[in-house]
Amino acid sequence: MAKHEFGIMQTAPQKGKRYDEYAPRKYNCINVDDDYLEDIVTNFDDIDFYWHSLDVPGKGIAYCGITLIPPASMQAFISAIDNFPELSELKALMQKAYIEN
């Protein structure tokens, strides 16, 4: 089963640097089954994210890559997953990230 991993970066991303490295242990990532996201991925289409780098702003998640969620978009992301109990662990992680900025 496909999965997506979400984690919190300990230092803020830097402009000009790409974040393509797959490092789930580095960011203490949690796993989310693709089945839970594929039906709601359009919920993210109006949310501002960055894809792989702060130099590539985009709307919606980079479904097959690295999505950087800026603090300004965190509340919208949390709202987009709020009514899905199977995403409660992801919601808790995003709330922690929001609190820690």
C-alpha cells in the first residue's frame, strides 16, 4: 500500500535549497496510507504550499514529492483534514507544528 510521510523540520527551510532528500527518520515522520489522502487531495488545491523548495510555490500538495507547508497555510491544512478521524495522528502532528511555528 502506498503511503505518505509527514514530519516537522527542526530548522526553517532556506531559499535556494532543495528538499528532495528522503529522510523520514531525520524528521520523525508519521505514515499516512494513500487510501486516506487520495479521496481528499482536492481539499488542498486552494492552499499555498511549496514543492521541493521555497523557490517553487504551488497550490495543493506535491502528491509524488516533497511538500513544504508554510506556517501561514497550517490552519487551512488542519481544517482540510479536520473531519477525517483516520487522519487524527496527522492532525495532531500539524497542530504541534503550528504551535512550534
